[in-house]
Amino acid sequence: MLLHGPNLNLLGEREPEVYGTDTLDDHVGFARDVAERHDLRIEAHQSNHEGQLIDHIHHARGRCDAIVINPGAFTHYAWAIHDALAAFEGPIVEVHISNPNAREPWRHTSVIAPVATGSIMGFGQQGYELAMAAVAAKLA
Ligand code: CA2
């Protein structure tokens, strides 16, 4: 399952210097192509609502092999997403298009990282490619 959090539906519309010009559909399409090369299929969701993301995570349990998640700004304070991910049994990869550690101090904390198998940040769209390769390697 590939999950995107709040405001990521606006990618490509603002702040191209931080997030590039690709839209969310571009990133998801790219991730799908890469996943197929690893013999993986993607179910993708984006939501601006914490509870809806949590519902998606619950629905992934027992059904999806791995979760790749860009939680948007929920990364920095959404402990309920942390708890939901902690109840997921497979690999979890946290992805960020920008490098939050190189930005404002409030972005330096991730409450997702402690329950992720690993985190990939700062590589733009390539982060999704790295995430799919990491999932494939973990599942192999
Ligand atoms: O770098 C990332 O992928 C982030 O998860 C993006 C989040 C940000 O809060 C995280 O700290 C890092 C925010 C995405 C907001 O994206 C927009 C794109 C265009 C217009 C408005 C917002």
C-alpha cells in the first residue's frame, strides 16, 4: 500500500523549488512502474484526514505485504498514525520528497520513523524507487 498524507494532492502546484514539478499522480504512476519491475502491485491512497489514513493502515493488515508512506506534515506529530503503523506486521518505508532534516526545526522530528523499517528522504521522486527496491528486498 502506498499512502500519501495531507496537502500532497497539491504537489506540482506550489513550492516547486522544494517539491519539484511532478504531481502526486506522476509520483504514484512512477512508483507503480517501478513496483511492477519488482513484481509488486500498488494500492494507492491519499488523504488529508488523519483518521482516514489510519483506516487505510488498518485495512492493509493481513492484505498488503508492505506499506510505503509519505505522511506529509503528520510525520511530525501524528502519534495515532504511529500507533496504527505499529500494529502492521510487514515492512514500512517512510518516504519524503524533500529532506525535512535540512528544513525548519519542527520538521526534524518524525514520530513515524520509530515504527518504520527505514526512512528515505531528500531524493525527490527517486525516493519512491528506492522505497520499492527496499520493500522488494525485505520481502524476498
Ligand atoms: O518532503 C516531504 O515529502 C514532506 O512529507 C512533505 C510535507 C511536509 O509537511 C513534510 O515535512 C515533508 C508537506 C507537503 C505539502 O506539499 C505541498 C505541495 C504543494 C503545495 C502545497 C503543499
